[in-house]
Amino acid sequence: METSAIASSSLTSAAAQSDRIAKVAKEFEALFTSMMVKAMRSTVGEDSLIPRSMGEKIYTGMLDDEYAKLMGSGGALGLAGMIEQELRRHEGRTVSTDTLRFPAWMLDKRFIAPGSSAPRQSSAGYEQLSRRVERWNDLIDEAAGAHSIDRNLVAAVIAQESGGNRYAVSRAGAKGLMQLMDTTAQSMGVTSSFDPQQNIAGGVRYLRGLLDRFEGDEQLALASYNAGPAAVEKYRGIPPYRETREYVRSVLTLRSQFAALTESKER
């Protein structure tokens, strides 16, 4: 009787785990499809069908999410099946995303942040990066002004974090232009990390808090943005992490380059 109960419990647990894996796979497919639909929409030029007002954009965003759910539930892309198969292959083990074998097209660079150790840029490279960020200038100016932060610093963080890609997602799960983790986004009042206005406003608010925490020290604030304030406080300065040190150097270099470009345009 006891053996039968244990076997029944094991079967129930296995079934629950199987259901969880299937649910995660379907949710990921819906998220990926939603990002793909929005990215495709953003490539279309001026058109009467493209939303312009905030109300139209909100409605269209909701519509895109519903399209994504329908496509996911119908297995239109077949992603859920591939993801579920990979998760089951590693069931019971702790793995990183690098371990999972997915087709190359699933790791489209449009959806992945460039990383915090971007290579050194040429003058032409800075200008190209600046142009990708310029489209968000109004939102950058608004948020930077509201929190009394150098707008070129905000632009540099966006360039470093996402390259100006509103749909960027890091391997750690940070999202959007300023690469907000879900917990940070929630604490900053951001309900949609892929919404440029919310993401920039939340990211700048978070950066302002870090600047205040470290008495206006930009290097420590940037190190905290990358590695977390606890690490900065633990080492009483920029942590001895190569990534973080390179991140601080790169953002400050970008800020200087963007400031120089702005000055040259104003002449």
C-alpha cells in the first residue's frame, strides 16, 4: 500500500513537472513571437495603418500580444516544441542558456543586447551608434531633465546597454533600451520594459538613485548599474571585475564622444 502511494506521488510529481515545462515553452514562444511581430512592425515606413498616437500604439501593442498568443497556441512557429524538447533533455539538471541547443535564427541579434564589454569604436562607429540612439532623444531629454542627469550620460548608457534597440534582451533577462531586470523595473514603476518611454524613465530614475547613493560619483554609479550597488559597497569602489571596469570606461568614453558630436552639430 505504501509503495503504491509513493509510486502514485512520483507519477503526480512527474506529471506536474511535465506540465510546467510545457507551460514555460509555450510562454517563451508567445514572448518571442510578440517581439518578432513588434520588430517587424517597426521596420515598416510611414503608412496610414501604422499607429501614431499613444492610444493607437497601446491598442496596437495589445493586439500584437494577442496575435502572438494565437500563433503560439497554434504552434505556428514550432518554437514551443523545440524548447520543450531541450528542457526535457536537461530535466533535473541546472543548465545555462548557453548549454541549450537552439537554431541560430532563434538568437537573432535584434533581440539580444550587445553586452557590457563592447569593442572600442572608431569615429564613424560612434556616429553610427549615436544615430541609433538619437531616435530616443526626446525621451532622453525628458527623463534626464526630470532627474538632473547629463543627457549624454543617459544616451551613453543606452548605447552601451542596448545599442538603441528597444527590444534588446540580455542572457540574464535584462530588457529594453536601458536593460532593466524585472525586479528593478517593478521597483521603478515600469510595467512594460519594452516601452521606450517607461524603460528610459525607469532606467534614469534608477541611475539617479545610484548617483545619490554614491554622492554623485559617476564611476561608482555606473559600476553599480552594471554589477549592483552591493558589490561596489563591498569593495568600497569599482569592483575588480573586468566586465564592470570595461563597462565604466566604455560608458564614459561614449558620453564624451556623444557630447563632442552634439557640440559639432550645434556649430
